[in-house]
Amino acid sequence: MPKYGGTLYTLWPDQKEGQFCGVFVYKDHVQLAFSHGTALLNPAGVLTGTGKLRCRINFARLDGVSEDAVGAVVAAAVAFSAGQTR
């Protein structure tokens, strides 16, 4: 398994600026990483990370995952990316 291989999701497939998140599979968890995670509101506290731009949600198990909280972060990431200059 590649160390950093994942699937990126973008609003505009022909432009890098439209990327809003990626899914990365590791041995012990799955990670949902957000390209501009530090710019997103995180009222449920599900985002982690201290980088300049990226934040992530790590899933080691499915129980205890708040679909509403994750959905809100994904929606915020899409809205943020949609507001970026094409």
C-alpha cells in the first residue's frame, strides 16, 4: 500500500484549486483530510491538526462517528472551495 496514496475530491477536475478533501487509507485508520481545514469552522471539534492549511478527521472505528458533524465539515469545505477563484 502506498504511504501517501489517496483519493482527492475536487469541484473542478481540471484545476488544483477546486480540491476540498481527500480520503487516505492507512493500516489502523482512514483519514479524511481537508485542503483548507484551518479555515473551516469546527464547532463539534472533529477536525485535528496544527498545520498551516490542512486539518483532518481520523477514523479508527465507525462507532462514535457523528455523521452530522462530519457532514457539516464536508459541506463547509465544499463551500470554501467554491468561493475560491477559478
